[in-house]
Amino acid sequence: MRGVRTRVGPAKLIVAIIEAQRGTLLLWMPVAMSFGIGGYFGLTWEPDFQAYLTLIASGFVVAVFLRVISHRTTSLTAFIMLIPIGFILSGISANMKAAPVLGFHFYGAVQGRIVAIDRSSSDRPRITLDQLVLQKVSAAKTPALVRISLHYKTPFVLPEPGQQIIINASLSPPEGPVEPGGFNFQRFAWFLRLGAVGYSRTPLVEFAPPDRSGWKMTVFSTRIRLANALKARLSGQKGAFAAAILVGDRSGVDPVVLQSLRASNLAHLLAISGLHMGLLTGFVFAAIRYGLALVPRLALRLHGKKIAAVFAFVAAISYLILSGGNIATQRAFVMVSVMLLAVLLDRRAITLRAITLRAVAMAAVIVLVLRPESLIEAGFQMSFAATTALVAAFAALSGAEFLRPRLGKLSGLIRGTVTLILSSAVAGAATAPISAYHFNQIAQFGLIANLASVPVMGFVIMPAAVIGILLAPFGLDSLAWMTVGAGIDWILVVANWVGSLEYAVHRISKPDSFVLPVIAGGFLLVVLLRGPIRTIGILPLVIGFSAWVTTTRPAILLSPNGRVLGLQTEAGRVINRDRGNGFIVRNWLENDGDAATQEDAALRTGLVENDKITQVILGHQRISYQWGKDLTVKDISDLCRGSAIVIAPQYLGESPQDCFLIDSRKLHELGASSIENDQNKLVLTGARQINGTRLWTR
């Protein structure tokens, strides 16, 4: 009847909106799994078998409820059930990675086999060992893997893959975050099965012939041999750059060069990703296809495209294995494989938008099933954010009817230039929040650097490298590697120029941990939803960025051992020591968005020093700090008078009554800590409180 309105309940309205997205379930599968994975890693306790059963039962109850509301809720039901699947996969992965973790500080002889070689953050050679034997440590308490930085100046034996060595080293359990809510190296090490980290100042000694048995060691040895061959062909940083982009060995890249690449937003060229995989497979595909076309008899009898697709797939899988197979490379491999499979199956009817968005989603699902923990890593986030944004942007442009006649009138060169500018701008915008969150900086002139460098990578370096590899067995590869070197030289010059410009890098302070997931959620709603409802994604984007700009950093930070203390002032964070715990202080300052060094930060004013006692006034209350092992109960009692909090990191005696004391025992309980002023009330937070009791914290 006219004038009669049918009332639709909120639940049915939500179901109707979701059902309008029918056919996009594959695109939402990794999103649903991410809810479960994020839930697992967000817990402060380790779920037991009963918790898993409860979660599965809850998902089942919700699914039944949705079916009762409407019979058209298949997609929503599947989405709901994928959430506990993501949670369970995370738990399975975490438990499968279980390995002994060193429970104490160790110094002595370490025997093992070298299974990885790289460089530490301090630019020291670093080795990872398995098949371990630790002096006077039982096999049950010996880690599966340890990582040791080599601090000696003149090595008698250079580390090589598979070497069986003995070395005197100082080892410690993997440390937790350097501040509450910071990067959790303990968790990161757990999923690498890394049970201890440390350093050595004595040369390693080889006690037996190298053991290179197993396919992983074969691949590792091959990568190192290829990297060394590239470094021999191309001198200096050209060889190091070539080794990074072709076999994933970044150990030779100079820290100064790496900093220039980061400041110019060109560091992504070092990480083997979709760009490298696409350039390699695209060149192989084109070379084989057009090579066959040059021979008429072969072109008429053979399926040139399909043969080219097979060769391109072989090149892709070889590149995946030799490059080390990081997250970005895995994602790129899956997407390239989908495209090549479409060629083999003659799937011409599949639109660009359908195949690429589904390929992105399929790649994400595969990666999350194999390694659920990758969701919280910067590599996964940046790789999939850039790819999803690029696919969505170009799909939107290809569907814009009014642009087609205009684009058709442009020459190929201009269209290529426009495409390059758009690609760089879209990928940069999509990854900027993630880069700022994890690395606390944004390269402001990255677009310029990418416009000048990416074409050289695509049209000079990668094609010449493929030709060089093919001609190397015949000794005819010199010209190819000269071309590669010239292209790399250009990129390094661009990186150095752009990175040295004034205001090239904008420092960003670290926001609260919920900010990035909210921004990511808004981005996915805008990109994946169909119809006008997608504009709802703008709301979480606004909320996320608003929360970011209003985030305040902790007023006081205290290192896990209590040796360094940092007070936030208007001029920046002032540090109580000009040296010591450098890694921790550097992370604090970076998270503040502060470019100062520890020495500079120690010169700032704000801490009151008096007779070895450091005092801070926060919220009209005094905090007293004193470092020393010889403190007595009387000393602590004197400090407590007039102080709201007393920090004595080395004190092991009794705690006076009516005194809030942070001593050695309390620090062990808290880990890295922060003190904040909440309406003249001091709030103490420990990193271990936030992390809770998990597999990797026990």
C-alpha cells in the first residue's frame, strides 16, 4: 500500500549491506583471518585448549544466529568462521616454533654450524648457528639457534655457509621491548626459533669440515656464492646493491648508503618484491615470446604465449628460492603465478580488476596460513598495502569512461610517464602511514627519487642482469654487468642527492598501538566495499589520523636494567647518560620523532643532578633516581622522604614502609617502564605487564 513504510531492523540492514558484497568473499578472507590473528597476538595470556574450543563454539553460535536471521548470509557466515581459524592458525604456528630459550646470561665456548650470515644494526658481521653445544649447558636447555655479532677486528677465519666452528661468546636471552608497547624482539625471536643473542670479541675457529647437507644449506651456499660473484664483478657498493636485488644478500650494503636510500624512499628497491619479480618475469616472458615470433616456423606450430609463461614461471620460482623468499617476494610470486596460470588456461574473460584483487587476496591468505605472525610485521603490511592500493587505483581508472578518450590521445611515452607518476604516488601514499608507524619517518621527496630511479631499474638493471646471468657460462657477460653497474650508479647518485636535500626526512612520533589497525581498517573498507557504502571507511581513517596527531609520548622512560632514564621536555627527551644502552636510547628518540643522538640528548636540561642523585619533577611530584650497588636501607629511606617514586635499579635490600620503590626486583618484574602524569597522579607501566604471560615471555 502507498504511504506504508516497511521497517527494517538494524541486524537485517547490516545483513543486507553485507550480502550486497556477494561475490567478494575471497577479498575479505585475509581480513577475517587478520581479526583472529590480531586477537591472538593481542592477548596478555596464552590460550589453552578450552579457550580454543570456546572460540570455535562462539563462532558456530554466531553463524547459526545469522542463518536464522536470513538464509542469504553465506558470505557473512564464512567471514565469521574465518576469524577463529586465524586465531587457531596463530596458536598452532606459535607452538610449532617452540624451542629452548636461554634462561640466563652465558659466557663460554659455543660450538655450532653457520646457517646464516648478515650484519647487525651496528654494522658488524653476524652469524646464526645451529647444531649447538654450549659449555656446561645441558642439551635440554641449549637453544636451537643463536645469533652472534662478531666484534673482533682481524678475523683468522672468515665465516662461510656450513662451517662448523667454536667461538667464545657472551649470550643472553632475547630482550623484550625497550619501552611499553614497543617492538617485541622476544616475540620476533620466538618465531625464528632464536633462543639467544650475543657477541664475541675472539675469532672463530673451524673444528671440522663444512656441513652443507640439506636443501636449505644448498640454497644458502648458492646465494652466498652468487653474491660473492656479483661483488667481484661489480666493485664497491654497486656489487653490494646487485647482490641485494638479485639474491637478497644485503650484508654488503654500507649503512651510509642504506640511510640515503631510506631518506629518498628508495630502500624498497633493495627488498625483493613485486617490482623485481614483475620486472624479471615480464622480461623473460617477453623475451621468450618475441624470440619465438622471430622464427616463423616455430611461431606457427607452437603456443608462444604458453611456452613463455612456463619459462617465466620457472624464472619466478628460481628467483623466489634464491632470494630467500621474504614476505614481499612470496606475495609477488603468488600473484605472478596466478597471472601466468591465466595465460596457460586462456582466461581472457577475466578482467584486470577481478584477477588482480583476487590474486592479492589469494597471496595474503597463503602467506597468513603459512606464517600468521607475518601480519604484525612491517614487510607484510607495506607489501600488501602498496599492491592493494595500486590495483584499486588502476581498476578505478580503467573503469572511468570519461578518461578513456583522453588517455587514448596521449602518446605511449606520456602514458608511461603518467602511469609511473601515479604508481609512485599511490604506493607512497598507501605505505606512508605504515612506514611512519614502524620507522618513525617519512621521505618527503620520495616521489622525485622514484620517478628518476624506477625506470632505470625496470629498463636497464633487471634486463641487463638477466642477460648477464644467461651469458655468464659463456664468458660473454662483461657488457651486461657494466650496464647493471651504470644503472646502479645512477640510483645511488639519485639517492644521495635526494636524501641530502633539506627537509628530505620528516620525523614522526610513534602513535598508540591501536592507530595503525584503525587506519588499515578504513583503507580496506574504502577499497574492498562495493557501492556508496564504501565511504564509511572515511570515518576510521579520520579517527586513526586524528588519534595519531594527538598522541603524547611517555613523560619518563626507564630502560629494562634501569641504567638509563629519559625525561620528555619541550626541547625533546633528555637522557641521564651520554653513553651506554645506546640501542635502547636510539629507539626512544626515534619513537619520539627526534633526530638527536644520545650525546646531544644528554646535554639537554630538565634533570636535576645533586650528589649522584637525579631528580625529576612530574605533576608537582618528585621522582628520585640513584644508580649504585652500595646503597643502604638508610640511603633509600632518605631518598623516599619527599619523593613519590624512588628508582634504585641496583638496590637489593629491604624496602622501607610507605615508599614506592623501583629496585632491581621490581625492574625484573616490570621490564622497560614508563611513568606518566595523569591529573597529578603518577602512573607506572611496565612492558611485561602489557605483554603478559605468553609462550615467548616465559
